[in-house]
Amino acid sequence: MSTGGEGGGGGGGLTIFRYLAKYRGMDSVFKALSDPTRRRVLQLLRQRPMSAGELSEHFPVSKPTMSAHFAVLAGAGLIAAEKTGRTITYRLKMSVVEDALLGFAHTLGWGKKKGAEGKAGGNSGNRWRAIKKEA
């Protein structure tokens, strides 16, 4: 496997190694997404920013358990927390979710045009926008 853009790849294309290095935090993102409670938190935050208390009302678990879920999501960079007084408000960082999923798709070769092995992306941006619209 090539370690750069040399050869017939058209130059400048990212190799799988360089692309994975860029997304080395991908493991923490997918760990965060592996739990149904955390996925539901992301769905709720997609609607609007919410306080920890508002989010906790949607789940039959203790507040310390929810706090642990928030910590995993924040550690993966999927949510941002803003503390005002005693209230913590969380918001979704959708660009991180998109980057992780798109990065994963690229590691599998999705989104590349046939005959464009050396070029990262292909028409993946258009395909990703189409996938987002369906959701």
C-alpha cells in the first residue's frame, strides 16, 4: 500500500494510513455511539441544546449514570457542555458526528468514483448530503 500520493493515484490523495491517523479519535466516537442511551441523547440534542436535567428526564436511570454517559459523549467530542451557575447545558456537535461517519465510510472505500482510487472522497460529499436528507 502506498504511503503518499506518489504513483498513478493523481498525487495528493490521502492513503488509508494518513486518513486513519486524521481520525484516530474515531474509536472513541464509535464507542460513544455503541450505547442506545447515548444515541438517544444525541437524537434529543439534535432538536435543541438541553440541560442535563432536561435530558435526564427522558431516561429511567440515575443522574450519576447520565453524567457518565455525558462524559463519554463529551470525551468523544460529540457534545459540548456549557456551565452557567449550577446548570450544565449540552449541545450536539454535528460536524464531529458527520466527520466520523464520513471518515469511516472512506476507510471502507465508499464514496470513491470508479477509477479514482488515488483520490479521496470522490462524490462522497453529495452522497453524504443525500444520506442526511433521508434521515
